[in-house]
Amino acid sequence: MVTKDLSSSSQFPLVWRFGDSISIHYWPYFSEAVRCWASTGEPVGRERALEKLDERRGNNCGDSRGLRSAIAVALEDPAFRPDIVVLNAGLHDIKFDPASGQHQVPCSEYRENIHAAIQSLRLRGCQACWVQSTPLDDDHHASFQKGFLRRMRDVRAYNQAAAEVAGRGGAWVVALDEFTASLPAPWFVDHGHFLPPIRQAQGAYLAREVQTAWEATKKSRKIAA
């Protein structure tokens, strides 16, 4: 796996991204918001991912299987040692096939994938930051997408599972779902991706949450020392 911006400066922590198309959209705003105290990076493939946001391609991990796989590949490189890894998955996992009655990734496997991803990062010495999946509108989504459903009740269930697993694994958990829901409409540019002002607000909010958690972590390490 070829990456960019792999090394952080001695002054700034390196914050890395693994996630889906929602995170691809807010990442530039996040990077701008943290530039005074952190450097950022992500796997190569942004341009290819942006060509077709609904598919796992480029640096769009898609579901939690793709997330787990991408992290495993990155960790094959001994030089891959970001200080903080921001990660998310869920909106691909919850794709529901009415014909079979199955989700793309069952919630039990979703939990396993998140646990494995966070533990592998922890063993490398990286602080994981889990970002909850963003809200959607069932009817609005169905008007765009045929053949499968995305349902808000599944977003809530998978977010609850993720928060439990990530929290127990020592990850920070950022409630991007609740923050996004607090923003005034309109939200969507299509079935589930957000308008640029929403992306900007999401990136800025995530930046604040990560900075607060990082500063608290540094303080606790000093006290422990």
C-alpha cells in the first residue's frame, strides 16, 4: 500500500484517515482545521474514490471489511506509525437486501471488524478515533437507490454497537451522527452525501473533538510520568 505524508514532524502529531466516502468529503476541511497543531495523511487513491463514491475503490474503504483490510495492509509497512488514526465504516455495512433479508455486513461481524481494526492499531502504538456513521432519511435515500435499502434504525443500531466496541478498545468515539443531526437542512447533495457547508461543519467539529481528546491524552501521560 503506497501512502503519502507518512512522516509527521517532531512538533506535530500525524493524524491518518481510513474510512468511507463521507470521511473523504470532510477530510480536507478537517486537515485545514488542524493544520496549526497536527499534520494529516490518508492512503493514496482519493481521485479514484471520488470518481464513484458508492463503491469501494481508491481510498474509499467501503464497509468494515474493507476498513479492516486497508488497515492490515498499511500495518505491513513498519514505517506506518501515525499518532492518531481516524476511522469510520457503517453506511455500506447496513445496506439491506429486502429479497434476502440480509445486511451487507451482519452487525456481529461489524463488531468483530471494528475490534480487530482498533486492536491492530493499538498494538502499533496508534490512538484510534472512531467516528460514528452519519444520519440519513429513509424515504429520501430510497428515491435515489434501488435494489437495496438504507434505514435509519440500522444506522442507530450499528452506531450503538460501534460505540460499545470502540470504547472498550480504548478508542475515542466522536458522535458525528448527533452533530450532523443538529445542523439545519438541507443536508444532502444526493442519496446520502452532504452539501459542502455540511462537510465543512463536520470537518471542523471532528477537528475540535480530536484536538480536545489529544490534549487530554497528553496531559494524562504527563501526570502518569
